[in-house]
Amino acid sequence: MRERERSLWTDLRELAEVGRIRRRNTVRYRLAHWPIWIWVFFIAPGPLTFQLFDSGFNGRLVAWLLIVLAATGIAGLLGKLPGVEPEPYILRFTEDRPNPLYRRISYTFAWSGAVVFALLNLSGLIWAIATGEWRLKQIYDTAYFPLAGAMWLLGALGLLPRVGPSTKNEGHERRFFYGAVWAACVAQPLLLVLWKMLPYARWADAVKLTFFAGTLAAMAELARRGKLLRTRPVRAGELAVSD
């Protein structure tokens, strides 16, 4: 009897979810996602991005931003950016559907932005504490493209979450992706604030490293527990809209 009641409640819940599900993306929703991808592709040339935070905009940065605006704008109008499509691509988690090329490319660059900048900033802080010298610009110039290239290669091979040839693992891969995004989007601005506020001294660099690494770890733990937006556990076949 209890099994039948549980089954009935499950059926009713899924019917309710079907009623709430979004079949079309509103213009506001699509426009809200566009700046995300502008930023993802704008920061792709890491050494150029380092110049932005170090000394502000210059002619090359403005030219690159205009190129990114035009390219992502055209892709968005054609519905070829995640979240900017006229209608959601994924309606049910674990559904085995082909993962479009535009999603695989977009999420590959998003993974690169979330992971590579964090690794390089951690490396710069550790170097500064160990040697008493800041060499972050040199680290970016030397190591950014090898690391980013490795991430892009992993994406091309379909070995990153949300970048595989199928969407069947979307239910749990989205948790890894959004966990990484949450960690980067909280820890990196915090580090920037500390970088601007604190002096160039070993004790200050130790403070920066402690807060930066601690924030990354804390956000990862919150994501693991499903406490952050879009990181909750998803049951097999759950109806939902995923971007």
C-alpha cells in the first residue's frame, strides 16, 4: 500500500513539474545569459586579461571586446549560446541527446576560465610567499596558454563535464560545473580586493592565499552539499530545465 502511495505522489509531482516547466526562453532570460558568455570569451586570452586588472583598458582590449560582442551577439541571435536559445535544449536530466557543438565549445571555455585563472593565481601567491617577489605577470605570460590549451584539448576530446558528446550525464555534471563557477566567481573578486587593499609583503601574501584558497574550498564544499544554486542532487529522469 505504501509503495502505491509513494508511486502516486511521484506521478503527481512529475505532472506538477510538467506544468511549471519552461518551454520557451523569454527575451529577458536570453539577454540575461548573454553577458555571461561575453565575459567567458573576453577573458580567454589570459595575459591580455591580466593587463585589464593590472592597468585597465587599452586599445587591444577594446578591440577584442568589440570582436567578442559581435561574435556572441550573432551566436545569441542564432540561438547558439547556452541559455540564449529560443527554447531550452535540455528538459529532462539523464536524457541521452546529442550535445550540440556550440554547447561543447562554450562550456569548454567556461571551464578554462574557472580553472586556469585560479591555478595561476594560486601559483603566483605561493611563489610570492616562497621568494618574497611577485612574478604573476611572468607566470601568466609563460603558463597561461599551455594550461588553457590543455583544458581546450580536454574539451575537444569531450573529457570535461557538460562537454561530452551526449547530455545523458547532465544531472550530475551540472553540479561540478556550477560548483566551479561559484567558487571562481566568489574567490577571484575577493582576491582582487585583497590585492588592491593589502601591501606587497609576505604576511599580506599569506593572508591573500589563506582567504583565496579557503574561499575556493568552502564554495566547493557548499556545492558538494548542494547548498548553492544549481548544485543540488538530481534524481534520475527528473524534469527540469538546465542551461
